[in-house]
Amino acid sequence: MNHVRSELLRTTSKIVALARSGRISHARNLFDEMPHRDPVAWNAMLSAYSNLGLYQQSLALFETMRISHSKPDDFSYSASLSACASSSCLPFGTRIHALVLVSGYRSSLPVGNSLVDMYGKCLCPDDASKVFDEMTDRNEVTWCSLLFAYANSCQFGMAFHLFHSMPKRVEIAWNIMIAGHARCGEVESCLHLFKEMCLSSYLPDQWTLSALMNACTESMELLYGCMVHGFVIKSGWSSAMEVKNSVLSFYAKLECQSDAMKQAPEKDVVSWTSMIAGYTRNGNGEQALSMFVEMMRNYVPLDDLVAGAVLHACASLAILDHGKAMHSCVIHHGLDKHLYVGNSLVNMYAKCGDIESSRVSFHGIVKKDIVSWNSMLFAFGLHGHANEALCLYREMVASGVRPDDVTFTGLLMTCSHLGLIDEGFAFFESISLEFGLSPGMDHVACMVDMLGRGGYVAEAISLAKKYSKTSRDRTNSWEVLLGACYTHSDLGTGSSVGEYLKHLEPQKEVGYVLLSNLYCASGQWKEAERVRRAMMDQGVRKVPGSSWIEIRNKVTAFVSGNNSYPHMAEISKMLCFLELEMRHMFSLHGFGTFRLQRLNSMGKDKSVEQDEVISVEYRVSMYCNACERTVAKAISKCKGVEKFVTDMNEHRVVVTGRIDPNKVLKKIKKKTSKKVEIIVENQDENSDDGSNNECDGIVLVPLFFLGNDCCISNETLMMFNDDNPNACVLM
């Protein structure tokens, strides 16, 4: 008997030693080979999994223990409840709670504390309070666990009541209150608690100061952050790693990277992650990548958070090759199955233009969360895949994932860019009616943009006035409205919207620039100059346009107005050469051709007065403002047109009404000095005469409408000629 106990003790000690060294698989193999296991061995293995963050394995082992001959004790229940708390697994935690009541461990103080902690971390403070009230024996851990339950759920009224009722306020209780307010960004409440803590003769520790710095980071308050940093230095806590990383994150988020680096002579993986994420968040993607290279040279182990931050940097720069290289690095380190990394891959490939790789990365995520679905929705919307986006949304809802505000922002943005007005309204109404959410500023802006693109400027104004409650909401919505007025050359509404924007946000450039461009497009140069002069008088400067290109693993950026680039002379010569080539290519072909297809699909009874929604497709190789504005004006002023939606992403227009093609031709001829030819194709099989009279809709295809800004390649011309040679007169 003594020999068996001695062997059990020796094997259990080996399991603990292997687990502490990180060799958990070896520890589990040794555990499985044990001929006899006592509760101590089971508890050692349960704790080993929990200490390494392998909570699901810990809970699975607890299930195995239950069906074996070994009965769980109070330590077994505490370890399992701790795993439930850390993984926020409430259903499993409630099952263990039931087992505790059945097995008679209800009065155990460690088990009771674990139950309060579990319910608190699973955001169930009321259940935690019930367990607390049923406990006959309590200690400081019990009180602090319930205090954390209220603070973690942002129920600060109950938290303060409990805080003032505590028999003794220990340091950890102050830290819980400060950290709870810090998570909500209430920096002034944190500082008030901190001052009260110091006056009560309690000394702050590294966790107190770390929570204070995090509060300053969330609130973006530079003055408060510098004050807390000064106290950190004065109190001698600046060398503590937790405080150091919090200070680093604060300066990195406020774009003070040089100050941040000075605070971290010794850096761990958290320090590197904070710096890389800070550079990425502040638009310094190149510096973030350089920091990552330096990190790898210092042999700092790569984790999922660093990998995700680097992938976000690649996405912000839209450099696909670097993103693919990082993807290879992720696979090499075995991080590709992490959820955060998977979501970052979906986002990176989408923003770098590789929608197929984004789709593959999405399907490679085993357990998708709401961020995964939203990332893929935005990817489809960004690339104009409306059908895929809508199908993905339906699949998401069917799988039991509840959409959030970001989901509807992505859906409404997709509907706006693709002219899906009916679908957009359906989604907008479902936000509150079906899912009980309140339409946010982004949702309203998307709806205003969608209506504005479709020419429903009056309806867009009405919607903006209805939902824009704050000054910031009004600014966002009215900026979108002004853009819609510019698109449709609505000078009357646009001028009033622009003047309102100038009064609402006199220090923002968008209102001035859009209003000036609207006046220029309408030929009112004096008014445009007046707006520009008012912009200069207010001290507002337009952010210059920029672009960049990656060649041979080097990114070169170009900024408008700055010509101090290497090889600028050669670049200018090449641009002049291309301009001459285009002028020569199109000098003899300065006219446009449109194909108008009759779509009388109402049936044999032509007397039925019924409108039809039809598609008008643009066959141009690139976005052209001149083409879009000319065609939009022509359609809008034709008799019989009720509504139309222009979408340059898909090169199409959706038109409703009864339209005379000849009047469209006349309107286009009035809008341009170019020669225009029109071809009408009768697609109505039941039509007897094939006349070009009024039809229920037209498919208008501008083949080659060449304005000053147009650029159509020979390849595009030949491709279209091969498909429909009779519709083209150029070649």
C-alpha cells in the first residue's frame, strides 16, 4: 500500500514538472499510463491544462473523471469552474454548479468563491450575488469576486454599494473598481478613485497604475496620461513590465512612438505587439513592418496577436506580396488556426484585391465569430459581389450568429454602391424591427448615400433630418448629401447643403472642397473661388491626394504637389508619351455609340400601363466622371423616367419608366459636342412592327463615349467588337 502511494506521488510530481515546463502532451501521456489514479493526480492534470490556457481540454478531462471511479473533490470543482470562468463557458459552469449542490460541496469556501468568480466572468452578476448570499462563510476573495462581477458588467451603482459595505477594503478591491471604470473609458472616475485610494493610506501597485494608464489610453487624454506617467516614474514602478507596456500602448496610440520606444529599453512580446499595433493604427504601416523585422531579429517568439497586427499593416498598405509572406510565416509557426489571425487574413486579402484568397481564408476558419462573418461581408461588398454578400448574410443568420451594427453597415454599404435600394430599405428596417438594435450614424449615412446615388436627394434629406440627432451625425449625413448633389449636378440643393456644412463644421475641409467642385462643374467659377477663399480664411487646408506603388519589394509613395522624387524626369516623359498616344489613338474617333434595347416584356396585352425595372449597362474600361454625368443627365431629363440608380462599380444603371430612345439621343447630343450614333434593337418577340417608339425600358450601353478624362484600351475595343460587331462603328 505504501509502495502504491509512493508511486502515485512520484508520478504526480513528474506530471506537474512536465506541465510547468510546457510539455503538456508528455504530461498527459504519463497520466494516461498510470495504472491507478487518485484525486490528486486528476487535480494535477486539471490544473495543468487550466494554467496553460487549455480550458476545453481541462473541461473534457473533468467529464472523463466523472465517469471514472474517482469522485471529484472540492479542488476538482474549483479547477473546473476556473476553466469555465476563463473560457466564459456558462452552460458548462451551470452544470458543474448543479453537481456541486448534489455532491454536498455547497458549503465549501473555495468552491463558493469559484462559483461567484465564474458567474462574474460570464457577465451574470445576479447569479453571482445569489451564490454570495447563500454562502455562510466568506473571506476577502468572496467579496472581491462579487465586486468584480458588478464592475465587469459595468453596474457601477451596485459595485459602489458593495465596495462601501466591505468589511475591509483591500488593495485588490480598489484595483477592481479602477480597472472596471478604465474599461469603459471613464478616466476621471478612475483618477477620483485613485486619489481616494491614496488618501485612505492604501499604496497603489503595478496593477493599479497599469489600469490607470489603460484608462488614459481609451480616453485619448494626453494630459491625464502624462500625469499618471509622472506618478509612475516618481513611485518607482516604471520598471514593472505591466506598467511599462501600458505606458507604451498609451504613447503608441497617441502617435508618440519615439516617446514610447524610450520607455521600453527591455521589451517582451507585449511591448512589440503594442508598438506594431500602434504604428498600424496611426497609419504608419511601413514602420510597423520594420518593427516586426526588428522583433524577429531579436528572436522574440511570434504569437497570434503580433501576426494579426502585421497582417493589418499589410492590409492598410495594400501590399499583397508582404501579406502573402506573412501568411507563410503564420503557417510556419502554426498560428493559422487562431481566430484572430484567420480574421486578419480575410481582411488583408480583401483589401489587397485578392477576393478568392480572402474567401479561402474565411472557409479555413474552424469556429467563426461575428468578426469573421463581417470581414467576409465587407470583402464581398468592397469587390462588388452583391449576390455573394446577401447569400453570406442569410447563411450567417441561419447558422445562429446574431448580426450586429457592423454587419448592417457592411450590408447597407453594399446595397448603396450597387444600387439595391429596396434591399437596403429592408435591411435598414430589420435593424430595429427584427433584431432590436438602434440605427447608428453609419447606418443612416449609408442610407443617405444610397438614396443620393439613386437621385432621391429629397428623400435623402428627409432621412438625414429624421435620424441625425447630434452635430456629428448631421455632419456625416450632410457630407454624403453634398456628394450626391455633386454627382447629380444638383446646384440648388448642393449650394444650400454646402453652406450649412460650412456653418456646422467650419474647420472641416470636405464641405468646402465638394461645394467648390460643384460650382466648378456648373461653370460658376466666381462662386468656386469664393468658397476656396473662405476655406483659406478659416485656415483649413485640403489634405493632398496620395498614391503608392510597390516595385521589387519597395513601396514608393506619391503626394500631390510634391515632385521631389527620384527619376521624376523619366516619369514625366513617360506620362507625356502616354498622353500623346491616347490623343492620337482617339483623335479620329471622338464620338459615342449607345445600344438601346427594347424590353417590352409585359405580355401580349400592350394596353397594360405597367412600369418595369431594367438594367442599363456601361461598357467602359475604367471609371469616367464625364460619361457618368452626361448619361445621368440625359436619362433624368427624358419624359417618362420615374427613377434611376447609377452604379459605376458595376457599370450599370437601373431605370424605371416608359422611355423614348430618340429623346435620350437628343439629350445626349445636347450634352456633348462629340458625334453620337444610336442603334436600337427590338427584343420584344411579340412586336409586329419593330418600331422605335416608346418602350417600357431601355438598356443603354455607352460603348465609346470619349470625354477628356476617358481612357479605353484597344483590348477592350476588340473584345467588344468580337462579341457584338454590329453595335460598334469605331473600328
